[in-house]
Amino acid sequence: MRVFDLLNRRRDMPLPDPPARLGAHEGLAYALFLPEGEPRGGMVIAHGAGSCKESHFDFARHARAAGLAAVAFDMRGHGESGGRLDGRLLEDVAAIASLVPRPLALRGSSMGGYVALLAAARLDAEAVVAICPADADMLLRGLRGGHFEFDADRRSLEAFLVEHDLTAAVEGMDTPLLLMHAEGDEQVPVDHSVALHRAARSPRKRLIALPGGHHRSIQHDAELQGEALRFVERAFAGR
């Protein structure tokens, strides 16, 4: 098929269904995806450092198809959210979680995985999925080294990271936990998720270490997105 024929075909293809609602809540831009009928629960989706909510619309659509109300949001200093990223990370996740019904699941990637794991106990979430989660030391190095392309209140964010150790948080939570990590991750070593899985005391925990891949490959893998949603469904059913 010639290139212009392929382009014409793509123009005729329907666009993916948009979010049910785009808006802002407490200064945070969000996109809410709602299923047909009554939602079976809610899902909060947290992106990584320098990313944005739109990067996770593919997963939000899968969650919607599974009967969940899914909300993706821009952290402060990212995307369409104003201000600078600061020590209000957990308060921000709680504010966004108020937009979806219970039971509640959290799903985060990289820095979003760190935030989701920290927020799980505070929000009494029924499930948490963390993909290649960063830890506080990694984020501190990136912040102090000027490697992040987002606006931050450095003093406030540094204080938050110093205070919130991820291993300690995982040791103290009993939320069903799914860790997913690509062994080829060039930014966050897979050994980090292996150690978190070992430290976790949750009676329902699972680690999926995928051969190869890279830091963002699991986020958009349809099969693994389905695996994450099945884990959430089982956690909801067993609560």
C-alpha cells in the first residue's frame, strides 16, 4: 500500500473515544473516563516525572472498558496543571481520588509509582499497581542534578522526598500490590522492584519482571495493562 493511501485510510478511521470530562480540581488538570452504566470502582492514574496525563489515556480507556471510572491527572508543574511540584503530592492524589467512586485502585509509573505506593495506605486503597517505580533517592538525585524538565518548589519537594522512604512505606502497608518492571529499564534498575516486593508485607503481592524492554515499555503494553486490570478486579472482589 502506498504511503498516501495509508494516510487516507487513517483519516477515515474513528478517533479513540475522548474522556467523559476534562477539567481542573484544586489546581490539578484531569481527564475522567466513565464506563457505560454504574462504575464498578475507581482508578487514579499517576504519570512519571516530566510526563503528563495524556500519556496514559490508553490505559484509562482499558480501565473504562473494564467498568471502572478512571481519572488521569497532571501533577503540579506538569502538563496543564499550574504551579510547581511540591510537598503536596499525597494531598493532590487524595483530591483527585475524590472524583471517582470506591473501591479505589492506584496505578503509577516511575515517579507516579512512587507516589501511588505512598498514597495507598493513606487513601485506604483496595489495590495499587506500580510500574518501574522510582524511589526517593533517585528522585532527589534527579532534582538536585537539574535533570527534570518540570517546575518544582525545590525546598518543599526535597523535604517531602527526604521524609518519605518508599521501602518503609511498603513494609507498613497491607494493600494488595502489583509491581511491574522491565529488566531492561535503563533508568530504574529492576532490582529496586525486587527489593520492594521482598519488603512488602501485603498478603497479596506479585512481581512481574519482564525480560528486555525499557523504562516506558510496560506502560503501553496492552497485555500487561490487562494483567494489571485483572489484578485490580481480583483485589476488589476479595476486599
